[in-house]
Amino acid sequence: MLQISFFRTTRWRRSLLTLLLTGTLAGCDQAAETPAASANTPQTPQQGGILRVAIDTDPNCLDPQQAGNNNSLNIGRQLTDSLTDQDPQSGKIVPWLATRWQVEENNQRFTFTLRDGVTFSDGTPFTAQSVKDNFAAIVRLGAKASLASTYLKGLQSVETPDAHTVVITFAQPNAQFLQATSTMSLGFFAADTVNASAEERCQGKLTGSGPFVLKQFIHNQKAELTRRSGYQWPSSLAAHQGESYLDGVEYRVIPESGVRFGSIISGQLDVNVGVTPQDEQLLLDKHLTLNARTNPGLVYSLFPNYSSPLMADSVVRQALNLAIDRAALKPVLSRYQHEATSVLAQTTPLYQDLSAQLKYDPQAAEKLLDENGWQREADGIRRKNGERLSFRISYWQNAPFLEVVQQQLKQVGIDLQLEKAPISQVVARQASGKIDVDFYNLTRSDPDVLRTVFDASGRNVNKRQPAHVDTLLVQSSETLDSTQRQQYVTQAAQRLISEGNAIPLVELATVIATAPHVHGFHFDASSRFQLYDTWLAAKE
């Protein structure tokens, strides 16, 4: 039986936060790059002010228990708390709403002792029943909670012996669950949210336990948060106690990178979440800070749909992998990004370098296609039995490297059509299942992210039949032995690449610019930002 219980002093928390912000702890793949000309002596945190944040796309759905993009999750994180938190440096799971926990029966039974005095923003108490009700709601959401529901797969029971004790039991060992309790996907909301429809929750019916409260949400315009009065239960990693320093946060949807750049330079904004690679040096030259961290989890990849006759052809999938020169993508990437060397980012626990499986060999790609009847036509694009070797990718992300991939595939006779569209349209097309190839990344600081995306009994992004890789994915989520889990994760990643279930491209890095008067801005273990410790100094 494993039992964990500890508390931290405010001085310790402040020391840790300093290390987080300066990136000086070992193993940290994050940076806060500040020009020397703008470096200021640390000041005493000040109360008050509205933090003005520019985001590049509509958040679409604000409910963190449901699927969301990075912008929606960075809003949702401010509204809700989790049972635990994860140290972004060490990966350790530490207390938050749970002060201690016991793990028994080979990771099938988890007993959490809950913090006293926690309430939701409507004044109702957070209790063991709240945990039970929220987990039941996630199960009901099903595919709409595409992350949270996989974290709870095999949930057998949630018992509430008393108001401050909750016992969670799974039908099988669940090695990933403790880390999952640190995510906002398993964050908590009051009864009025739990009982609301999925659509109402997406549109802002969210009564959380967090340090901020949602005031207003207007699609494609803004989301406004206000400070939660009486908040007293931050994570054990927090740098202070009590209410947040900020009076509120205003997220403004600004799709145009030039407008975001000009607005933060002119002082109309405090934070630019959507920094483009070409703006990085310009922002540094203007004495702004760039906060950057590589996102752990699944890298930006192409995901072939096996239900499409074109992508059911394993030769086509193999040729795609061979035809992409990932090193040649570097010139259009952020200085903080890397080309993919596996399906997992390098900052993900149990990552292994599989770049040997991602070698660039266009001659081999052409030979495969030639031998399997895909012949070039006059326009250079291949055909087989009258079918053109062509497919479309719809995407909403800032991903200029896709244009380079497009040119590389054209050289071997593959026609990639790119369609950048609003996120709502992309999500609708993904939900229809009628696409040849999907494209995205998924952030999580645990290799179980692979099971979430690829498991044939779960999301099954490839729309394929069950295979041996599914056994490996399930075994990796259940085994307790770290060496054995490493083997399962590595073998699963190798198969996903060799079978063409994933065509890894680029690791995502979150790069955010902050004005000189913004202090205490930092990332959590999943490269989301938490604004509880953030404060504003007087402008110089």
C-alpha cells in the first residue's frame, strides 16, 4: 500500500516558483527568455488589475471535462481545481484538493482524503459526493469527454464513506489514473453544472471551485473572468495563499498575428498566447518576455483513416512516412520546436527516440508506389485503377510546416490538399468520420495519451479493426512495473509508426509573450498556464 501525505511552506513554494520561471531545475524543457535590457529586480506581488490576453482562435467549448483546444483549456484551468497537481519539473504528483491518498490492490483502488472548507463559486461545498457526481457526469458525456472518459475507463465504483473520503475502484489496474487526477479534464464543478447539458456547459454554464469565475463568454470575441472571492485552497505548488492577485482576466479572440503583435507592443495587451515563429525575435527586440515549453504527449501527426479506401492501403501509408523530410521543416518552426522523433514528444515520460523509423527516403517511397501500381500521370500525380493519389487535410492550427510537407509529398507523386478553416468547421468534419486523414496533436504528461487516441475500443482515430497494438496500449496503462511499462509504450509507439497509424511530423511548443509588467506567469506539467500566482506591476 502506498500512502502519500505532505504539505509545503510558502517560502518553499516561492523558491520552487522561481526555479520554474527561470527554468533552472534539471530536466526542464522550458524557457523564459527575457532581453537583458528589460530585466527587472523582483518586486513584491501586487493585488489588482485585469490581465488582457490575446488568443488566436475561438475557444469553441469552455468545459474542460469535454474535448477542447489549447485556448479553451487555458480558460477552463482557471475555473476548476483538481484532486492533485503535477510538478512540471520532477513529474511528481502532489496535493491539491486531496491532502493525501492511498493506492491499493495493484493500482485498482484509490482512497483520497479531501481538503476541508472547499466550496464552489455558488457557495455549495465540495465533498466526496462532488467527486462521485462529477465522475458519473464524465461517464455520461462519453465521447464528448474524449480525454476524461478514457482516464476513467474500467471505473467500477466510487464510494463516499464520509464527506471528506472518496474511494475509487477500477475493474483492472490503472497505472495512469493518479496522474490523470492532476488534469483539468478531471476537475470539479457544482451540481448545476453537473446536471446541465453538454452544450450548456460548452457555452459557459460552469460553476467551478477555482480561483476565477466566468463572467461572460461571446464566441469569436472574448471570455471574461473575475476573481473568486474567498478562495483559499490553491495547489501545494502555488507561491501564495488566499485569493488570486488579479482582479480578473480578459481573453480576446484576435486571429490576425499582426494585430496581436501590434497590440502587445503598444500596451493594449499584456499577454500574446499565439506567438508566431517570425515574431519571436521581434518581440524580444521590443523587450518582451517569451515563455516557452515543449508540450508533452502526442506530437503533431497525420492520422490515416482506414475506412477510406485510399488510406486502407498500407503501401500509401508507408510511402507517406518515407516521403517526409522532417529535418527540412525546421526553418519554418519556432526556435523552441523540434521535428518529431517519435509519436511522443521528448518531454513525455517514457519517451524513446524512434527517429530511425522516421528516416527520409523518397526513392524508397517511389519504389513502393511504383511496385504497387501507383503510376505518375502527366501532372506528376499518381493514379491507380483510375483513383488519384490525393487527399485533403482540414486544420485550424498555425502550422506553416504543412505547406513544406505538401511540397515534399508532391515530389513523389502524392497530392496533399490543405484547407485551413475555422475550428468549428474542422471539429464538425472530424466528428463526421468522412475524412481521409486527420491532423492534430494531443497534450498530456503521460504516455497513456497513446491509448486515448489509438485504442480500437476507444477514440480509434484510425477507424481500424483491433490489433496487437491495442493489447500493448492496454498493458501499458495497467502495468505497475516501470521497466515493463517502458517496454509496452516503446513497442506500441514502434507499431503505430511501422503500421502507418501515425505519421509524426513536429513537436508542439507553447510560446507565449508577456509584457514586462507581467509577473508570476508559468506553465503546469501539461504546458497549460495557471494564473493564480500571476500579478501586474505598475507600468514603467
